[in-house]
Amino acid sequence: MRANGTEVLPPLLPVTPEDHGPWVITVSTILLIVAALTTIVTLVSRVRILRSLTWSDTFLIAATLLFVSQTTCVNLASSSGIGKHRDTLSDVAFQSYDKFLYASHILSVLVLACSKVAVALLLVSIKPFNTVLLACKMLLGLIGAWTITFTIALAIQYARSPFWSLSSSRYMDQEALYTGLAVTHILLDIGLVVLPMILMWKVQMSQWKCFQICALFGLRFLSIEISVPVLTILYIVSLRPVFHSFPLDEPWHILMPTLWFQLLQSASIICTCIPSLKRVFAELQTGMMAGTVSEFFELSVSGAQGTTDGSTSISGKQSANATGHSGFHSAG
């Protein structure tokens, strides 16, 4: 097919009725780019303000780098089997798909954990009251326990469930594991939202300032918890065909859960950056939307002469005015 003498090449990742994997590759790559750009802007802003990076920034960097590795595993799993029917895959392709999919799930736990730790350490760096500080440390301990538990559980699940096993017990275990992962993820994020609200409740400042700070941390809840009961519930619901379809066809039905999980991780990283981006938005507002023209520039454009230090010669203006007035009177 030719258009204007130029041959139109086929798409690099064609979507066919038997292969929906390119959707995962495209969406996950876009989400990774958005999360990485947001992280870079946040880190540049922090360096400009603090002249250094804190532990919170270190975990944010770790979350983004892990997200790069996780997205790579998802894309490799998509090339091997996600979005394809099981009966069209060879044993070698299915084994590759299974391996990369499990690796992406383990890395996903680490991505979410690092983003949670970054927010908790940001609260600790504010040096809150002892009660809130103790709650932050307890929450950090819970995040650590959550990370270790589900990382080991996913690793054991992969080790004891060979890829050729299609028994119902394997899928029942996986469904319980992924559902528990999603539910506990919600509970930990709720804790990360409640703690800043408690902190602001005890700080003496205007209600508007308190509302702004709580809203910045609350965006984590709005973006992940109200898009989960949107995101997480959709993720859990989308898992049902994976484990309850007949006949079982995991690679084909895992497409939507993978997309929701990628969106969940990207949103988690972006929401971790939001509290630090407030200063960037303020600078944009004051620098671009509230600009003023200097007096020296205004007078220069209007044709007035200025001194070397940028100020207009008042005596010159006064003498010019005096000359103008005397000429006017003499003409009269």
C-alpha cells in the first residue's frame, strides 16, 4: 500500500485477535515515562531547595529504578505470552512468560513498598510530635513486614508451582495471595493519609494551610484508594477470569490485571512526588503568571534616559520639564 509515493509500514507492535500483548507493552511504557519524568522534576526541585537529597528522595529513586526493571519484565512477559491463548504457546514460551510475570510481581511489591517508605520518611523528616513520630515508625515497620511477607510468598509460590501445573489448587493459592496483597496495600496507604492529617490537626496554622498540606498527602488516597475502590477493586475483579475461567487460560486473561497493576504502581510513584512538587507549582505561578516589568526597562522602551546604575536621572527630568514650561509660557 502506498500513500503519496511512500510505502506505509506495518506497526511495530500489531494487535491481532489472537495477540493483545502489545497493549500491555504500550501502556506500561507510557506509564513508566510519566512516572520517571515526574520523579526527575521532583528531584531537581528538591536539590534546588535543599541542596541535597534526603532518605525520602533515595527511596523515591529506588522505586523509580525498580519500576524500570519491573516494566522490562512485564514487556518481556508480554512478548512471550500475555494476551495470547495458552494453546498457541509452546512450553518454552509459556515458561518464559511465567518466569518474567512472577519476577514482575515481586518487583511490583518492592516498587509499592519503596513509594510508601518515601512518604513515611518525608513525614519523619518534618520532626512531628512524639505520638505521630512513633506512629510513623510503626508504619515503617508494617511496610517492611508487608514487603518481606509478600516477596517471600510470591517467590515460594513460583518455586513450588511448576509452569506446566494447571491444577485448581495452584490458582486458588494465587488468587488468595494477590487479593491479600491488594487489600493490605490499601490499608497501608490509608495509614499514610491519616498520619499527616493527625499531624496538621495539632499544628497551629491557618485552616487553609492545613487543608493544602492534607490535600497533598490525601491525593495519594484519591489517586490510589478512590481509584482503588476503583483501581484495586477493578484489579481484584479482573483476576476472576484468570482463576475461574473454563477452560483455564491464564496468559489470555492476565492482560487486564497486568494493566491495572501497572497503573497502580505509576500512580503510587506520582503521588509520592506530589508533596514535593508544591514548591515547583508555586515557582511557576510566581515566575510565569505574576511577572513584572522593571522600571528601568519600561523607561528605556519609552525613550527615557537612565543612569549607569539603572535609575532615571531625576534632575534631567526636572530640567526638561522646566524648559518645556518656560517655552510654553514664552510662546503664549
